[in-house]
Amino acid sequence: MSDEPIAEVVVDAADDLPKRKTKKDEAPALTKYMVIGGPIAPNGGGRSALIQPGSIVELTTDQAKHYNHLGYLKPYIGD
């Protein structure tokens, strides 16, 4: 055998593969609800940001769970 070092071959196949979407990359699922019982502000803000009763609003699962627990939502059945 010779004393020459063996060349290392490194193949980085991960760069060629498509990237997986993580939860950060995915947009949250939105569901439509009708506001009842009082105004809500799911995105924060002042009085001008309030969504009044009778309005249709799209909320994430966490927002809907919170406002439904308070009694401010009912499901919206589309046209």
C-alpha cells in the first residue's frame, strides 16, 4: 500500500432536496364566525379595531377557542 492519503468525497445531497414546510412557514387555518354578544378585538388595538356584533370575522383556531369560551362567537354558514 502507498502512504498517500485517501481523498475524502463528501456529497451533500440535502441541498438538492426540496425543503419541508415547518409550522412557521404555513399560514394558520382561518375559519369564519359571526360575532355575537359584544365587540371583539382579535388582533389587539384600540376602539377603532373592535369588530362589532353581527359582523363576520375570520379567526385562527386559538382566537376562536378564546372568544367562543367567552360566548362571543357562533359558527358562520356561508351563502
